[in-house]
Amino acid sequence: MPYSFELPKDSDLSKEQSAAMNEPNCIALSGGPGTGKTVVSIYRLLRLVNDGRIVHLITFTKILTSYIRQTIECEKKLGSDKVFHTTEWLGLFKDKDIDINEIILDEAQDNGTFTFDTIKSKFGRISYGADANQYLEPDNNQRYDIIEELRTLFPQNIEYTLFQNYRNTYYILLFVKSILHNFFIPENTLAELKESKDDRDSFNRRGEKPKLYIWKNGLMNKRDEKLKELFNMYAKPRHNIGIIVEGKYSALDYQCLFNNYKITQNNRFDEIEVTSSSGILIGNVHITTIKGAKGLEFDTVIIPDFGKIMDVLDSNGRRGITNEEDYYVALTRAKQNLILISPEFGTNKKNVTSYIHDFLEGDKLSQTYDKIYL
């Protein structure tokens, strides 16, 4: 089954989103996860293409590039061939003299100085959308300065900030705020989600609490049985499931597991690097690394190795290739259901529930998730 794409109608855009989309000057767009930055980038591209302009939309990851292309194609609009991932675009155009009316950088915080300087040296009109809290690279000490760096590089851009969260439920965002203290989530955003519904389907934005399933070390079959049960529960047309893991090899391990359960009879599983003539094909059940999930969203997100977050939190927010920003991205991909699975004891020999309880100010966090032993 293919990934179910749903671009909101332009009439459903907020006043701020519409203003950014229609701004005649180049824009500097910022906002947290789920605020619609990529939606604005897509609509801005479609508007300019419809006006006969030559415009390119560039984003950092291959999977998000494919997502944007498929979204445009599902809308039966022109412009999917104007979407590129950064490395692809640099290979095609950095040494060519071409006339482009505007470049749109989506997830601009993930592009380095070389990309910015290369594009700016060749093209005058550059719009961008960025969120410093979702910076992709863990070893760049300037990640907290990225928005200011972009302002310095593109001082003439008109700034727009998006605040309203259209993706997550109240309980999902409350859990993120509770477990990752270094990321600012406005109280008014939580208050709006707590009381509101989605007008399009009357979906209660309060939602259900994230669920943490704990299996005893040595009984991995309990984890595998729970994964199979979850797929039987959630796998259905137009319901997108994301299985988010830290690295590519973990993604391949879980793909083998699901193949053994024959779940792939009704769902498509895509490796991170699998491509076709039209790019990476995104199934409605998608296995991806945390970094590969940037910009995507799923009705249900399953993080099957959640206990590894203890190593990250124990290491001042950084461990190897994974950091707090990565887990911020992973947790905020979920629209309705956030499912976390962990062994009782992590690689640091600490009990996962005791660790979370102690690290997050005792009983305060216990109100934000449900704990189930397998």
C-alpha cells in the first residue's frame, strides 16, 4: 500500500501560512515541528510555477524530497520535477549558468555554509524555512546559531513565524516537553491542543497518552510479538505507520523481522537507500532512521529501541551519531499514536522506568504516558 498523502486545501491554510505563501519578496520562515513549514514551501512552489516562474525547491534528505514530489503528483499539480535534495541539486546545477527566479530551501537548518554560499553566489532570490531544534548534524557546535546565521546571509528576507501545531496531539507534545527539557514548547500551544478538535474530521487533539511497552531482557520474543500485534491493530488503508530507529542496520534488521512475520503481504517496507526511476518509494508502513524521518509524519509512530534514549540523556544530549535533537524529531513525527518499546534494562544497565521516573522529576512524567509490561 502506498503512503497516504494529504496536502491541506489552500483555503484551510492559516493567515500566517497564506501570507508566507503569497509574499512577493523572499521569505524567512521559522516554526516548530508540525507547524506547516514544508506545506508553505510546497504551496509557494506551486504558486510560482503556476505563474510561469522558474523555481527550485531544495531539501536535505532523499526521503523528504521523494515525499514532496509524491505529494505534488498526488495533487495532480505541475512542479514535482522542480524538487531536489541538496546533493542532487549541487551535482546538477552548481557549475551551470541557469536562470532561476527563486530558490526555496526547505529544512534549511540542515544545509551547511558551503551550500548557502554556493546558492547565494549564483542566485539572488532565496527563500527558506528552518527550525533550529531539528538540526540534523550532531557534531556541529553552531547548531544553536543557525537561525541567526541564515538571517545574516539573507537579511532582506521577510520573516514569518508559525506557532500553531497541526500534527501532534496534546499528550504527544506534553510527553516530548517532559522528556526533553532543552526544547521550548510554548504553553499556549499545549493549551490549544488540549481543548481543540480538527475541524476536518472532528479528531480530538488531546489524543491518547503515548504507550511504553517494556519487555524483560532475554525475552525479545515478547517485543516481536507485540510488534506483530501492533501492526495487526493499526495497518489499514490511509493509515501511515513509521518505525523509527537509530541507524540503517537496525532498519534492515527490523525489515527482516517483519518479512519473517509475512506482514509485507499487505504493506510496503522500504530500505533507506532503495530508489526507482521516480525516486524513493514511500510505503504506508515505512522503516526509517531518525535522520531519514526528517520532515515526514505518520499516524502511528513506533520506536522499538526507545531504551537507547537513556544513553543520549546520560551523555549530555549526545551519543555517537544520535543526539537529543534526533529524538525530538522522532517523537514529533507522530500524529495520533506514539508507541515506545524498550527492554527493562538498557545498555547502561539502568532500569528504563526507574531512570525516566528519576530523571524527569518523579511522578510528574507518569501522567504523560502509559506503562505496560509484556
